[in-house]
Amino acid sequence: MRKYTEILKKCTLFEGIGDDELTEKLSCLNAKVKQYGKNQVIISEGQRVTNIGIVLSGAVQIVSVDYFGNRNIVTQIEPSHIFGEAFVCAEVMSVPVSAAASEDSEIMLINGNRIMCPCCNSCEFHKQLIANLMKNLALKNLTLNRKIEITSKRTTREKLMTYLMWQAKSKGSDSFTIPYDRQELADFLQVDRSGLSAEISKLRREGILKCDRSRFTLL
């Protein structure tokens, strides 16, 4: 597990925990590393989730599909970030979303009960983990609120520009790369792909933005 120390140090779940202690305690958390190929399902809609996932490499998309088969990308999880924690904490018996690797990925799975039900010694390690988990849940809530703000806009143009301006602000640059291809961006914004492509072309003609696949520049 030591080869994953550097990426785990960036994970909010292990904030404030030393390298040696982290390596030692991973076995206490029943941590396991699994490999997933592109598009391979990690969590299936309808199942019960008992593990918290940490992306070590690659990326994971959280997706919901409605009754008519329309696909909505809720979010993309990048390396060092966690997923599934809300369902574990809430003890949800049937999750409403699925999680799949959007590229070849390494995922660390941690038994959620090992965090939520600390050892009999009530050690500082578990106290720190629980505090970090609460902080992470709060940050995820803010991110989901931002997603709601984006998708609640009335038009495809407003949704796209709100998302791109958020990306520019978070990256601190007018030029940035988004984690989605054109279809995935449409799924994230909950709009039709052809309408999205037409709007991007229109914005380029108007001199508002430049783009090359997933690379955008706001002018």
C-alpha cells in the first residue's frame, strides 16, 4: 500500500494523518485496491453500498438514468477524491445512481463500517477520519448545489456559459480543459447534444469563446 501514499496524502479523508500511521491503519479499514477498465461498473443502481471508494488513478463518473433512459452525469471523480460516502453514512439500501470508470482506473475500497463504527479504543485516527468525512460531505453538498445552479438555467447557452465560467474561476484561468467530451458535457448539463454543439458553434462565431475538443478559452 505504500506506493499509494502520495496520492492518499492528497485525499481529504486522510487530512491531518501522518504517512506511517496511514499505511499502518489501512489494514484496520479493510482497504483493498481494485482495477477497473474503461466503462466498467463499480456501483450499480439499486444495490446497497458498503464501501467508500477513493480514486487512485483514472476517473469515475457518477451517473443517473431516468425512466425514459436519459443519462445525467452527476459528477466526475478525479484522483485523490472519494465517492459513495453519502450512501454509506445514510445506510441507503438502494442507491439511485451508478458509478463507472470513465477510463482505466485504480480504486481503493474502504469498508464504511470501519470508519463509522470506530475501534473500542476510540483512537485519534478514527476521530480524525470521522471529522474529515463530515467535512468532505459538506464540500460535496456545496458542489451539488453548484450543479443545481447550472442545470436550473433556462437555456442551453446559459447552462453552458455558467458551467464554463465556473470552470474558469476554479482553474484560475480563461483557458482550461474540462473532464468531459461533447456527449458527456451534454449529459452533465442535461441538454441535447446537437443543440449543445450548435450553441458552441454560435458562441465561437460571436467571438465569445474558442474551443478544441475539451479545451476551452473564454475571450
